[in-house]
Amino acid sequence: MPKKPLIIIPPKNQIAPSEITSESTYLNRRQLMTSLLGGALIGGPLISHAAPSQLTDENPGGPAWLKEKLLAAKPAQPTSESITPYNHVTQYNNFYEFGTAKTDPAKTAHRLKPDPWRVSINGAVDKPGQYFLDDLLKGIDFEERIYRLRCVEAWSMVIPWVGFSLSEILKKAQPNSSAKYVAFTTLLDKEQMPEQGNRLSTINWPYQEGLRIDEAMHPLCILAVGLYGKVLPNQNGAPLRLVVPWKYGFKSIKSIVAITLMEKQPITSWNVLAPKEYGFFANVNPQVDHPRWSQAKERRLPNSLLKPNIVPTQIYNGYGEEVASLYGSLDLKKHF
Ligand code: MTE
């Protein structure tokens, strides 16, 4: 995260136009698939989310069980918003375990081995356990969710995730009455995540995040396993990452290995590092500025010098109707 705001404008020629899956191509593809199936769930090995030419260079590897489940994901409702092209979503990343430059994760995250992957669910639950990801996801149907992602650094994207509500996994573990918060932990392994071995790194690894239990149980809060209908690329947090669309992006922790139900508010990485700058709640709020820059507007990717694409930031990132009731009369300036 920034010691100063990392507002980096990518050079115009950074991504070849031929590599970009445009919003219209993607939506046409989705529409075609939906109409082919009369709007029913998409299924069957013959139906692909990607045109054949894209499968070789764009489609990340991944276990067969996951690809099969991704193909069966329920499509999202159409959106009028422009979806951020695939190559921007996967080449402009914050994943500090792989470096601090936006382009580092796409270059070095191939060191991460997302399969097989173990996840433990523990703490204040009646059914704790450690699972291989395929076992954990048995019986859980995937769906597509197109969400805005608003980074605290004042840039944003619109991303078609594939995943499922976090509540489905939490319910399986049966939280008990002392479960007031949920803590999430990223893999700790400096062989796979080279920056964890960098003694100059300011983050106390592993990356940790947390939510209040009611936030975690909210239907908009998802665990993502894919994007653009494909297996989640490593740089986006494979194989399992949180997506909380009404909060700043740093809450959406990547490559999760542990989910811990707790009575007390958990420690979170950025809050520990700079408590005056990054709060526990981190709800998107144009009226509460970061101490070093305004949060009133955001730079919607892709953009360029000629087309800066600055748009106003919305309270709760535009999801206020769904989530504002979680916060009642909470003083959002104090609990930023
Ligand atoms: N999770 C881990 N483990 N490590 C990180 O550095 N960065 C966060 C969040 N999750 C981060 C993380 C930040 S600051 C943002 S904005 C989002 O991931 C970016 O997600 P994206 O790269 O998929 O756009």
C-alpha cells in the first residue's frame, strides 16, 4: 500500500489491443450462452466461456473439477457498466507477496502452487476442519457476480468474478454463539511468495484481514474462485480469495488458507501497519478522505492521459441499498 498514493497511469501501448477481451465481446458471449440454454444454468463440457483462440494464452491452468464447476456457473445479470478488460484485471494488481509494482504479480505469481490447496476453518465453530479445496466446495454451486472493485488508492475496475457467498462455507462450519468476527489468513510460504522473504518488507506476513460476522454473512460478500468465467489467475489470488464489494480492495484478501471465527476483532495487516490510514471497516466512502488524499473520485481502468476516466466515488461503492443497514448509526468518520 502506498506511502504516497500510487496513481500510476499505464503507458498507452502497455497492452496490445488484440489481447484485450472487451466488455462487448464478453457480454455477447454470455448472452449467447444464456440464450442457447434458455437462461438456464450453463453446463456441459462443450460450452466454453472463452473463444478457442483465447484458451491457450489466456486461460490459466487449474484442476479439471474446478474448470467443470466454473462452466456450470450461473451467469450474472447483465450490467450497463463497462467491464474492465481481462488483461487490465490480470496485469494491474496489488499482491505484495509478489512485489510492490502493479505489474509484479503477473510476472512472478507463477511461483504460487494453487493445486492442491488446503483451507482450514477453525475457532468459534462447532465443526472445525481442514479441507482440500475440492472437498470444501463440494455441493456449492458457483455463480457469476459483476462487481465494482474500488482500491483505497483511488483507482477502480468492474470485474466479473465467479464464486459463491462466503456464508455458505461459514454455515457448513456451524459458527457458535461466540463467533462475532471472521479472520482470514493468506498462505505463508516464502518459496512461493518471494516478498515474504524480503527483510525490508514492511508487512508482517502472512497478510491478514477480517470482517464482522454480519458483514461476512451478507449475501454480497463472496469467495471468488474465477474471473471472466475462467480459473482465478494466481495474481488475482488463486485459488480462493475474498471479495467484499462495498469495502476498499485491501479487505479482499487473496490466496486464503485459514478462516477463523473469533469473539474479538481480529488483527488486520494494513491496520497494524498504519492504523490512522487504514481502518478495520474500510467501507468505501467519498466523504471520508484518506489522510493523504481525497476519496471523492476514482480513476476507472482502463484509462489514459487523454481519457483519464475519472468518476465520482459512491458511498459503499454503490452498494448502499444492500449494505447500509449493517452500519445503522455507526459514526463512519470514526470507524473508517
Ligand atoms: N491479498 C494479499 N494476500 N496480499 C495483498 O497484497 N492486496 C489487496 C487485496 N488483497 C493484497 C490482497 C489490495 S490493496 C487490493 S486493492 C486488492 O487485493 C487488489 O486485487 P486485484 O489485484 O485482484 O485487483
